[in-house]
Amino acid sequence: MGRNQRRPAGRRGSKLKARLGIATAVVVGGGAIGAVAMATTSHPSASKIQSASYNSSYSNWSNQGNVLNAGLSDYSWSHSRAMTMFSHLTDSSHLTQMWHGHSMLAFERGRVILATKNFALVRSASGKLNVWWLSHGTKVTNVASSMTGTTAMTGSRAAATAAMAGQMAPATNLLTGSMMTPSKTGTMLTAQQMLAPTTPTVSVSIAGTGITISVTVTNSMAMVWQNGQTSGMWWKQPATMMAAGLQRGDLVFIAGTRAHWALHAKVILIEKAATTTPTTTPSATVTPTTTAPATPTVAPTAAVTPTSTPSAMGTHS
């Protein structure tokens, strides 16, 4: 009898523990979501952010964190496995951040606006600019020949399939987006304008660090300021200079961590964007006609045979 009484109590105890565990996870997860929401958006409701941002089977912050962490961990020994994990990260239009344990993980897809030896300035499809710091541990891979890698870079199997067939326009359009980015002068710039040989100054202030990066491109030469034009560091470099395997205009998937408010790149997948060649209407080719100089036509003069009149012979009688 006593044994029968103890068994139900044990089951109820285990169920209670499980429920407490679930409740604790929900509270902790909610706190993490709230922290990300405060850092990245002004919307007060974590549930609204969740429903607006995720529409795949990986539909919550916890799963995104597990997938991204697995990809970052696997990359050192299996690129293919890591890229498969990255392909499940479906947010493609903006910087996405989430907690995994005690670490803040982040990833972004977009275009490289400027590459330096210390950082990459990346523009997402939403038009936002972010500075990703590079290090000797940053791994950069060109995935142009890999279906798995291109799927991970774009987050779209359809775009990757087109890219494998030599059609880069879908991938380029997906990572470029149609949103505009404000310049320092107040001009709203499209991605094409930001990648032009001459662009207005754009600035990125990294919250919590006191660091501001400003870039002006004139005739394909970039002037870069760190912490203002009157103080701090500044340097010049070719805007299209390749640094750490990255180059202005590249399509990019970049993943890593955020520590002390700064984004640190650990894995970067790149591919060259579709090139837009201006279409010119061919003008009619005019073949110059050379007129031979006129040869004066001289009418042949009839040969005149001189006629001699015989002189009169005198007859003497």
C-alpha cells in the first residue's frame, strides 16, 4: 500500500520538476529576447519581434542560437557541415542577434561597402550599415563554386540554384535590397550609389564604444576617419582595395559574436556580385567614302596630217 502511494507521488514530483524547468527556460529565454530587443529595436514586445522576424521551422531565438553556434563551431573541421547549418538561418535583410548561453551571437547578409585590414563596413538589404571587426582568426571563404556555400551565403536555395547556372542577379538582388541608406549630408543612397566611384560621406556610430567610422569615396579613393574628421585616426586607401580576402561590392554572409558592444567576425562567406554593364545603343557605322581625285579628261585631238600644197611648176615653152 505504501509502495503504491509513493509511485504516484514520484510521478507527480517528476512532472512538477519538468514544469518548473520549462517555466525557468521560458523566463530565461524571455530575458534574453528582451535584452536583444532593447539593443536592436524600440518595440517593447519580444513576442512581436519574434513573430515579425522568423517564418521558418527555426522559429525562435533559442533554435537560431543553437544553429549559429553549431555552424561556427563546426567550421574549423567541416566547412560543408557548417554551411549547411548557416543555410537554415533565414533572416537575410538585417543584422540578427541572439543569446547562446552567455555569448551574444550575430549574423548578417549584405554587401561589402569597404574592406580594411581591421574591419569591414557591411550594408544589409535593409539599408543599415554595420562595422565588423576582423582578426587573424577570421575565416574568409569564396563560395562561388559551392551550392551549399552559396545557399548559406544567400539564405535562398532558389538564388543559389540560379547562381550555379551563372545567373547572379537573384542573389545580388536578394542581398542588395531596395532600401536606402542616409548619408551624412542627409541624402538617401541606394546600394548602387553607395558603391559608385564617388559617394557622399556615410558614418556609423557603434553604440557603447564611443567609436564612429566615417567613409567618403571620391574618384574610387576612400578617405576613412575613425572618431571624427578633426580628431582620431584617418587614412586613405583605394575604395576597391582587397583586404583580408574582402573587396568593395562583394556579396557577403558574415557571422560571429558581439562582445563589449562590438561585432567580431569569425566566419565570412563571399561571392562576387552580378556586374551591371551599361547598355549602349550601337550607332550606325559610317564607312568613309574616299572619292578618287578626278582625272582630267582630255579629249584626244585628232591627228592632223599636214597637207602640203605642191608648188606650181613653171612650164617653159
